[in-house]
Amino acid sequence: MSDSPENLGFQAPEPKDLAPLFPGYEIESLIASGGMGAVYCAVQKSLDRTVALKILPSELSRDASFRAGFEAEAKAMARLNHPNLIGVYDFGEVGGMLYIIMEYVPGKSVYHSAYGIAIDQVEVIRLVSGICHGLAHAHEYGIIHRDIKPANVLLDLNAQPKIGDFWPSTACRSEI
């Protein structure tokens, strides 16, 4: 399929180019980008709150099935409130791109924090316990992550794990 992430050739827009599309936010910097989109650090002006803004390639917004899944997942994730899950605040489409506004976690992923180093067993137990608690909470609401890996778990400034990047996940129950 030509719209697969590998074939999208997505170029992350410069923060200044996004400003007119998101007047309620001050886009400060690009955090990360890849085939499935880009994540920016932004400030929600009305609440003076730092958030993460993720935009997806416009090719994905043209896929009706993808759009429906994205909307359902954003709504399901916004209902979750757990200290080990990255919160979802808003989603939508602007300038032909789907976007999602999430809790900003000012830390590194487990992958980037622990790559190539030994981690104390007690610390591993603490991290895995937090990850399991977050996943269990999502499962209680019928959401299965489907891509849990060190790169999708961020550590906040207190080294508490917060799971993100639930897309594509599976909403298991119709009441979500």
C-alpha cells in the first residue's frame, strides 16, 4: 500500500509553520519525528500548560478507516486517568493533518535512559510494576496497547514510567 508509514516520506513541519494552524498554542520545539508523524513541545496559551502536540502525515487523514480508528482511540484514551499513562487532552484535524494533544512528559524514554547500561533489579521491579499498573488500567477499559516497548514508555523527572503511543491499539469493548 502506498500510504504505509514506510512510504509516506513525512517531513516534519517547522514549529513556526504550525503556528497559524494552532493559534491556541505556542509551538516551542520539535521533540521527535518519523514515518508516523512528529511530536512537538507546545504551550497551551489559555491554561499556560506545556503539552505534547503530535501531528500525523496528511496521507493518513485521507484514509477513512484510519481516521475512524484514530478518533475512536483518541476518545477512548481521553477517558483514562492513571499516573502511568500519558493523558490525552484533545484531537482533531487541521490543515489536512490529524493531530492529538497530550500530556507533556519532560523526560526520556526507557529506551534512551537505559540503552546499554545495567539497571538495578529493584529499579527494574519498580519500573515494570508501574508499567503493569498502567496497562492494567487501560485493560480495565478494554484498551490493549499492541506496541509496548521501551521507546513507548517515558520516564518523568521523578523516573516514574508513563506509557504513551497507544496507536494502533485495540479497543476491546464496545462501550468505550
